Amino acid sequence: MRRRIVMSMLAGATLLASALLGTGAPAARAADVPAEFGTDWHDPVTAAPPVSVPRGAKSCQVTLAEAQFRDFTPYTGTYAPPQGCGDRWSKVVLRLDGKVKGRQYDRLGYLHVGGVEVLRTSTPEPSPDGIEWHVEKDVTRYSDTFRSAQDVEMLIGNVVDDTYTGVIDVKVTLTFYAGRSPATVPDKVLTLTDGTTLTTPRNSERIVAEVYATGSGGGCEEFWYLTVADPASYSCKADKGPYREVQIKVDGQLAGIASPFPNVWTGGWSNPFLWYVIPGPRAFDVKPIEYDLTPFAGLLDDGRPHQVEVSVVGVPEGQPGWSAPVNVLVWQDAHRAHVTGALTGAKASDPANSSVYTPGSGEYRVDTDAGHRLTVSGYVDTSHGRVTTTVSRTLANTSVHRWNDGETTDALDATWTDDQNVTVTAAGAPRTTRTHRTYTMNGATTIGTDDRLRTELTLGDRAMVARAGGGWSRLDDTYSGDATYTLGVPRDQRHAVGTSRERYRLYGSDGCYDRSLATEQGVVTEDRSGC
């Protein structure tokens, strides 16, 4: 079972309003829609908004990488800062332009600048005639890395042979917009030495780790949400069922927990016809999990190296399939060389993980109910007084997985929630930012007696944020698809048909954005915007 994308979170009200004034593509006439998929289709597109950029600002562009990926040899190169745009930028935008033709699987890739992971991505599966796509991402947060010359490494691991002919051709650029850096941009961007060792500046007053966690590699951990434990009979097994939790520890102390996003790549759920035009949420721009490690700043500011380790709970021992590179973002006290403090509390609930197997007469079911809670608190004594930070996070996962003998029917209805409260108390005044994330997956794959495979699937990526001091936002990115094709025959005999839809809504105190897309047999039949 297995995105041209544009991605920006919380775009400004001006950009959002102007985006909504666009007319969008007209709906295709019925005669324009073929009876089934042919040898070409519309280039990949998503309903997500473009990255907002400052109007009238001077800009400079740098090419980061330009490569063709045929195997698992990384592209290596060098980066030099832009000339003529200064060393402080109001926005930095990464753009990947890709093209591929022939036959090829979906592939995972990464881009590192100075060891910092600035993009985790996957690729669309091509048409015989070829497709093009692009990814845009706001990478202003990595400005510290971009201020000096750096080594560049990029890899989209690929296999090209007589059967899988698609060579993945990509170009990646950075566009810098001159201006004052936003206050949200960290002073330092660090990586872990030897994969686990972190040494922070001694005047760090806020520390955030970001983890690009993906289950992949073609094995069962790519579909971790479907795994079952003994004694259930199913092709993907895990000792304790489908619950996964990404944990980060500092010197062995649990410092953060998170629910991984259930990424579905463009061959997912055994049906690439679902994803040829509209990919699943986050498929081309994998968002990192963020952990606020500020309660540990007093500990980390001692000038010594500390161990920072990431693990995925629920993966069977010795089983590969997860990648979890870490960047560490640091904000420093500009008026103090050394900030002191302490971790004052850390309390975790006992993890809950119930996965109940119900056998039947040729039909089987697993019900999962799992979750975990963690609260950590600490303070730092800064040049502007004592600042206490408390981070509370609560995870929950419920799912029902049903299948039959031979797995010719395989269905899942699952929900993950990840709630976080970050309370910062300075001068006796607490300010709390509340984030509620919900991920949903509801679908089924069936294989009929005529070897027709049908997949119906709905995916949801939702978030509600109430920011400290005012301001709020709501995100609802929902994809749904229904596609059918014949198994075990050459591509031109599959007689594939399929529809897909995506609606991306982002609204709140910064404005409103609402766009809907629909496709049929690879043709875009609807592209509407409006709030």
C-alpha cells in the first residue's frame, strides 16, 4: 500500500485575500474526461497555498542542487550565500522543480545543507509521457545555516533498469528576500554530532528540536498503522500492534513525545491511480515534528555535550524502516554570555496500548486504543528575568482494522490526536499556546473475483492553534479518492478509472484561504477558491 506542491502555514491576510481573487482553472467538460486513464495525465497539484513573499523586496536566487537520480548515489555540492541581499532576510523560499517519465515507483528523498535537513520529500509516480511537479517551502528558520558556505548533499534513492525506466531529474533553488529577519527565526541551527551528541551555546534561552520522522523503505513500517500483533493472521506484524510514538530523550530523560503523521506516498494503499494528480497531505513536503526542549535549557547550557536520542515506540526490535534526523533550533540571550537554570519537573503517565484481536469466520478485526501523557517544566535566569516553561503533551490513537482471508478486503478507520500546551511564565505572567492536532485515515481496499482492485480512502490533516497573547488558526486539509484497476496485466490493459478530491482550508486571525480540487481519470475537473 502506498505531490507540483505548494506549502505554507499561516500565510498573511494580504496574500490570502489576493489568492482568493484568482479565478482558478475552469471545470473540464464531460467530453474532456477520458473513459479511463491513458498514457498521460495532469501534472501533480495540491490545494495548499503558495508561500507568501514580501512585495517589493529585493530578492536573490541561489541554486542548491541540480541532479538526475538513477541509483542511491547522493548528489554532493557546495553552497555560497547570495550576493547583494545582505545576510539578514525577511523570507527564504526553497523550490524544487522535478520531472520524470516512463515507469517508476514513488521514492523518498532528503536535502541537507551543512548537515541540516532542510527538506524531506517523496516523488510522484510518472506517466509514460512524463510529468513535472514542484515543491515550495518556507525555510527562513534555517537562515543561520545559509549565512556561510556549506556542503550540500541530496539523495532521492532510485532504481533504473529495463522495467523501471524513470530517471528523476530535479533542480533546487533558494530565493532570499532582503529585510529584517522575523523574531521567530532562531539564532542558531545545530545538528547532532555523531547522531546523538548536542552541545548548545551557554546563553541558550529557548531550544526546539525538529525531527523529520518517516516510516518508509517498502516494508511493513511504511504501513505501520495496519500492523497487527500475534495471534492475528496478517501479512504485516508488530509485537504490540499499530501504535507508534516518536520520543526524544535528553541524557536518558524522556523530554518529548509525539504522534507521527500517517504519511501515504504516491503508490500507497496498493493503488497509484489515487495519487497521480492530487497527492496525499504532506507527501511532497514532510513536516517535522517539533519538540519544545526549553525546560531542559538550564541543563543544556552547562557547556558540556549531552546525549539527545530519538526512538519510535512500537517498532519490532531489529526491524528497519524509520528515519528520524534531528535539527536543533536555538534562541540566545543577547545580553548574557551564560544563562543558568534547571529542570524542575518531569511527569509521564503509564503508556496505554490496548490492541484487541477478534477472530471470525473468514473475517478478522483488531481494535486499538492507545495513548500517553508527558509534562516537563524548567526555568532559565535570563538578562530579562526568570522565565519558566512548562510543556504538556497528550497523545491518543484509536483504530479499527478489518480484513478477510487472503486480505482481498482490507479496511482501516483510524484517528490520532496530539495535543500540546506550552506555558511560558515571565514576570509572574503566564502565557499559553495551545495546539490540537488530529490526523484521520478511513479507507478500504478490495479485490473482486475479476481481479479488479478498488481503493476508497479519505485522509485528514487538521490543526487548531491558539497563540499566547492572542491570535488563532484552524487548518483542515482533507483528501478523498476512489480508484479501480485490473491486477496482473500490462499497464495498457489495466482499464483504470479513478476520482480524487482535496479541500484545503486555513483560516483565523491572519486571514482566510480555501481551495478545492477535483479530478477524474487524471483530468482536473474542478479548481475553486473562496472563503
